[in-house]
Amino acid sequence: MHDLYNFVSGPLVWVAFAVFFFGCLYRLIRMLALVNQKEKFIFSYMSFKYSLRSILHWSIPFATENMRQHPVMTIVTFAFHFCLIITPLFLLAHVILWDEAWHFSWGHLPEGLTDIMTLVVVFGCFFFLIRRLRLPEVQFVTSASDYIILGIVAAPFITGFLAYHQWFNYPFFMILHIISGEIMLITIPFTRLAHMVLAPFTRAYMGSEFGGVRHARDW
Amino acid sequence: MAEVATKKKTTQILDEGIERGAARLTTDQIATVVNRVLKTETGARLKTYVETCIHCGLCSEACHYYLSHDKDPRYSPVGKVKATLWEILKRKGRIDPESMKQIALIAYTECNLCKRCAMYCPFGIDIAYLILVVRRICHLLGITPQYLQDTAHSHAATMNQMWIKDDEWIDTLQWQEEEAQAEIPALRIPLEKEGADIMYSVIGPEPKFQAQLIYQTAVLMNVAGLNWTMPATPGWDNSDMAMYSGDNEIMGRIKRAHFEAATRLRVKKIVMGECGHAFRSVYDMGNRWLGWKMPPIPIVHAIEFYYNLLKEKRITVAKKYDEGVTLHDPCNVVRGGGLHEKSRYVVKAISSNFIEMHPNREHNYCCCAGGGVINCGPPYKNVRVDGNRIKAEQLFAAKSRGATTLIAPCHNCHSGLEDINHHYGLGFKIKFIGDILYEVMEKPE
Ligand code: HEM
Ligand code: SF4
Ligand code: SF4
């Protein structure tokens, strides 16, 4: 058990972060290289002002027509994404780990709060799952990979929650938590989770087209 | 698990163009063409759109087909991409001819390329573009709806949409000139006037069926005292169904002819009639195919032209049209050109009782005729009418608030809405802005 723990919390962390960073970088570079190679004209339509205008509208809850048409989804997805990114970054236990390893530290959130935020992420995944199962327009375009992606995202939060509260078998869930977190990091660049890096670009392009050429809103 | 809709789609349509095309194909040939298109004609856009789409279905409510078919998921934007492009990608192009026919039907007749869904997808995924890629593949495979293909042939052979011969075109203009001279004796429709300020261009169906629209514009030009001309050579037609059939090469040829006519006449700008798809062709797609980021010569759509005339008081209104009017926002000039405030300015200037329909402006529902769907011909009339029940509901709501006249500043919209008007018994009078403007404007005695 100890060897396994040392392995997943040592070398594998390095691997996971490296794959995550370089993978995301690779996705970005590959996309831009492809634009450069085949659709160079896209660069000439990109407008900083209209990209920002579009990204901003789509980053503010209820700032777009579609968000207003789906209020529950809007609240859930904003809460989900916010907690998904903020919780691991400002969780006390994570911050302490960084400090121990690198003597480098930043602020953290109260543990009671991060506990709730973890549940928000898990609930978000559950909500997305129910949507996939219940809404015909979502179910129609759902394949196995969509469920797997949801599982990959939910796992580190569920196991982290269990480990933190030391329910059931602590060491087991701790190791599971670390592994599932690493799996999530590794899969982000190579699955549709890559929307994390690609979304700003698709949005920016549509924003530029609508703003600069079509003189119309895109929200 | 929720039931994925199992209802049968509306009766299967047998389209000669698609049937005969598919009969000549093999799976191998289809795969060759698909992979050639994917390799040589698509790039980061297609790849990024397909790989970013999170399968959330949030684009569904954007689409009038989806809304009109009781939210049948097969009509949602992403549902149509799944049934066409995803299938093609998943099978690496190895689609059998029978399935390819279905894919062609969806791509050509169940999407108007209206881009409303691009405003609803949180990533801004351009589904109209993805569907156009599928149409491009179908075109290269020779499985296009027969009527649409006939129109594309006409473009290729005559540089206009309606098989109009060069002398018929000139005859029509001179005929309209004579007619209008009965009203304004000094009126001219100046042909081939080099160095004029404006080249006025129309779509093929105007001289063929709606010559009075040319008459009305001639009156407008003359009363406003503008220095204008129309070409007497091919290039006069600004319409473009090749853009919708997937025949980009012909699209390029006809746009080049159009721009070259304007260049030869050394005009300062092209003013075009009330047409949406033609605007898309000169302002968005055709110019880009030819390598122009923006059109090489300024393009002024009729809405903007009227707006300028009224704003500059070159045309004044004698007595406003007083029936309740509502305004349809054509996708291609509103989501495609941002002319919605100008069209409202014009409509309010010429009519006294303007009633908004909802949703409006960029969020207006498409007419379901656009994207070449109406040019796929009579076999698909029901597809268009049943596929746009939501439009009928939208119009009915405007009617219940007092609108009796429906203004549609686009030819495709006009015809599509006429069918919806008739089918759902809405009883609107459907007019172009130009019809009313001509009626209410101050004319010399
Ligand atoms: C920071 C940039 C990110 C942006 C702008 C973004 C944006 C979006 C958007 C627009 C959706 C569409 C559906 C919805 O609104 O819920 C979505 C869904 C989703 N995102 Fe993100 N996201 C980001 C990062 C992430 C990350 C880092 C993950 C996980 C590793 C993630 C996981 C998910 C999941 C699981 C869904 C739901 C899929 C479903 O409906 O099943 N996102 N995201
Ligand atoms: S018809 Fe319009 S809204 Fe529907 S899928 Fe096509 S482009 Fe999107
Ligand atoms: S809204 Fe966008 S991401 Fe969601 S299914 Fe539709 S196209 Fe895909």
C-alpha cells in the first residue's frame, strides 16, 4: 500500500501535470498550426474587441438569451465550473502539499466551504447525468464517451470528499482520489474536456465574425 | 431512459436528383470523395467544432425545425450533425449510397443554414458551416436535389438563376422603362452607363416573374435623382444557388461576373434588391471564395439603401401606410449583416402602425425557405411548411395584436412565408419594403 501511495503521489503526479500542460499546449499549437496551414483567412477576421465582447457575454450568468431560457442549467453549470476549478486550487490540503514540496504557498479557502464546493461539483455531474438520461435532445447525441467523461470528472471529487471525511477505508480512498485526479488531468487534453482550452477560441472566432462582419450580437 | 423519438419522419421523398445520383455510386467512391474533401477543403474549423462539441443539446431550441416538430431531437442542430457529419467521420467516409441519400436529404432540406444555432451554442459552434461541408460532399458525389441542381446549371450556363437569355434581360428592362414612363415621362433605366455612382443588381426571378419590382426601384432612383445604371451583360444577377448546392466553383464564377460587371462600369457601389441569400453570396461567401475578405466593391442592401434615401430626405413620404404591419428579420441580412435597426427605421418611416413580432432582430425565426431549401422545389413544400409551425405561431401572435401586413425584405423569405401564410390560414398581406415605399412616397405630379 505504501509503495503504491508513494508512486501515485510522487512520479505519477509529475507525469499527470506534464501530460496536462504539454497536452493542452499541444492542442492549442496544433489548432493554430492547422489554421495557419489551411484556413489562414481566419486570422484576418479575428478581432480582439469582438472576441472579448463575446467571451464576456458568455462568461456572465444570464447574459445570453440561451442562458435565460435554461435558468436551472445556467445556475448549475456556472456553479459546477466555478467550483470545479477553484476548489482544487484553494483547498487547504492541496495548498499544504505544495508548500511542503516547494515551500511555495498561496491563500486557501475555509475547509467547510471547500467541502460544500466539492459537493456542488458532484451534484453538477449528477445533474448532467440526469439531463443526459432524461432529455431527448441530449440523449439523442449521447454516446458512451459522454458518460465516461462525466465519471472522470466526478471521481476525484467523490473520492476526495470520502477521504477528507475519513469515512470507510481512508488510505484506499486517498489513493483512489490521487489516481482519479491524475486521470482527469491526463484526459483533459485528449477528450472533449479539451473544451477548457478550445472554447475561448471557438467563441472568439464566432464573436469576431458576428461583431466584425455581421454587425450582430452572438448571444 | 427517455425514449428517443421513434415517430416516423414525414413521408419519404423521392427526389430524382438524389435517387439517380446515388444509383451511380459505390461505398468506395463515397469514401474517396469524403476523404478528399476532409483532407483538402477542411481544417481547424471542422476539427475544432467536432472535437469541442460537448453534446449538451443546448443548441436545440435555436432551431425552428426542432421547435416545429414537437422537439423531435432528430431536428435539433446537433442532432442533424450527428446524423450526417458525425456518421461520415465515424465511418471514415465509408457510407453506403442508401445512407448517403438520407444524409443528403437532411443537409439540403432540413437545415436553412440560418446560423441561429450559432447564437445558442455556448461555444459558438457554427453548425451551418458543418452542414455546408456535408452539402459540398453531396455536390461532389452528384447527389443534389433535382430542382436545386437545375438552378445551379442555369447559373453555370447563363450566369443567372432563371435561364434568362441576354436579350430577354434587356427587353425586360426596356419594357419596365416604358411602363414607368407612363407614370414619370422622363424616367430612365440607364443600361451600361459607365462611371455611374450605383450599379443596381437584382436576382434572376425579378425579371422573370416580378418585373414590377424593377419598375418600383426605377421610380425610386429617378425621384431621388441618383446616378445609377444596370448592366446589359451577364453579371447582372446577384443571386446564387450554387453556394447552397455545394458548387463553390460556380459560386465563384458568378460572383466574379457580378463584381466584374461593376468594375467594368466603374461604379462606386453595388445596390442590390431586397434579397437575403444574394447578400450572403456577395458579402459573406462568394467574396471569400474569391479571396476577398470583404466585398471588393461596397455592397448596399436595399434596406440600407432605403434607409439612406429616407434619412437624407431624397425620398419623402406623402402619407404613411396605416394598416398594422409587422416585420420579418431575414437571417442573411440581420444575423448576416446587422440591418435590423435600419429596417425598423425604414418601416417606421413609411408606416404608422408597426407591431413587433417576437422573438425579433438577431433572434428572429428563419422563414424555412432559406439556405436553398425552397429551391429544392415543390417536393419539399411540406418539409418547409411543417418544419416551421413555430413561425406560424409567431406570426399569429403578431396578427392577434393587430398586424395585417407582413413585411419581408427578402425574396426567399417572401416565398416561404407566403406558403406558411397560406397553409396555416394566417391571412397576412405579404409585402416587400419597396412595395410600400413606392406606394407612400412623394412622386412628381
Ligand atoms: C475554464 C474553461 C471552461 C469553459 C469555458 C467551459 C465551458 C463549458 C461549457 C460551455 C459547457 C457546455 C454545457 C454547459 O453549459 O454545462 C461545459 C460542459 C462541461 N464541462 Fe466545461 N468548461 C471549462 C472547463 C472545464 C473543465 C476544466 C472541465 C473538467 C475537467 C469541464 C467539464 C465539463 C463537463 C463535465 C461538462 C458537462 C458535459 C455534459 O453536459 O455532460 N469543463 N463546459
Ligand atoms: S436551420 Fe438554422 S438553427 Fe436549424 S440547424 Fe440549420 S442553421 Fe441551425
Ligand atoms: S450547443 Fe454546441 S456544444 Fe452543445 S450540443 Fe449544440 S453544438 Fe454541441
